[in-house]
Amino acid sequence: MRITGTGGLLFAATLIALGLFGLIQGGLGAIWQPVPKDLPFQEPLAYLCAIVSLIGGAGLLAGRFALPAARLLSTALLLWILAFRAPAILRAPLSIGSWENCAETTVIASAAIILAGRPGIARALYGLSMIVFGLAHFGYLSETASLVPGWLPEPVAWAGFTGGAYIAAGLAVLSGRRARLAAMLSALQMGGFTLLVWMPIITASGPKTDFQWNETVLSGVLTLAGWVIAESYKDAGMPRSMIALQSRFRGKIP
């Protein structure tokens, strides 16, 4: 199996970059945060996560190793959810922040799972995560509105609109109705947050906090993960006649 979609290729390349950065920096990367501050053996764990990211990303780009690499990544991320995200939810089940952190890791895991050949599970997890993202927008409505670029009017309305869009996308993916379009639009929306919210903060003059860097990187990875999900549909939902016509056309291309 070889990744051919642009989203999958960029997803793999980003994992390689994060793995290399983690090995150089010696700290847990954005996709593994947050973890308890008093977590023991945090430095060895950080190096292990960096190695997993590096090997997983490199393996995805190598045809014969793509499937094992996807399984490695999905297993590591699911174990991370069980070890750190699920306990946080159990400690504070009404905290939308705990659910949102879990959903972020789940979106990345869903991209790895779909590359491992389990589209049904991956899309279900992705759809549920989009609903959590939407609820988080409403749960932190004022905080989300404060991130809306100043040149856009009515920031609270934009925060509510994007929250509703996430929920609608999640329901569409779960139901299978307009699922491909929903996945594409949700990935586009996450990309919009990366470009319109976090990139201006990072590129502005002045010192940057670890939180700002982590959120920027995480937002970019979530965008690519959503792109992987959208690409997984390919011809799904298209009429068979159209698929056959496309196949004939492709066959005529030298």
C-alpha cells in the first residue's frame, strides 16, 4: 500500500518533522499534549513518542511499510487516549475541555486508522470528534469569539456558526449523508483556523508562548488529519456510471 493522496503525504511528512523536532528538543510535541505536569519519566516518554512519530511518518511514505506504520501510529494514539485522555474525562466528565483534548487526539488517530485500512471505525471517531469540537465552541463561546480576527464583524456569531458547522459535519459523517462533503468542509474549517487565527499570532512580532506554538502546530495537524479522512471517500457516494466513466477516461491517459 502506498499513500497517493496529498493530505496523506503531508500528514506523513508532518509526523516526520514533529518526530525530528521532538528528538532535538527532548519534549512532548503538540500532538501528545496536554499531560499531567508531574508525569514521571516524561523525558524518556517524550523521546519514545518522537520515535513513534518519526518511524510512523517515514513508514507511511514507504509503500511496503505503510500499513505497519499506520497500525503503529493508530495503536500508539489509541493507547495515549486510554492512558491520558480517558482518565481526564472520568475525573471531570462535565468538563468540555477534557472532551475536546480527547477529540483532538482522536482526530489524529482516526487519520492513522483510516490509513491502516479501517475506514468505518475511523470515520465514526472523526464524526464524534467534530461534534465535540462544535460543543466546545459553544461551551467556550466567549473564548472562541476572542480568537476571531478583528476584521470580521460579530465575533460571537462567527464562533457560534463554526460550532454549528462542526456539529453538522459530525452528524453528516456519522450518518453517511453528504459525508465526503462534510469531511472536506470540516477540514477546510480547521485549515481556516490555522491560517486566520494561529498563523497571524505566530508570525506577529514579539515572544511566543509554548501554548501558542502548540496550538498552531496542533491545528495544522488536525487540518491534515481531516484532509486524510476526506480523501478516504474518493469515489464513495458517486454514481456507478460516473465511476465507470472516470475509470475509462483514466485508462486512456498514457
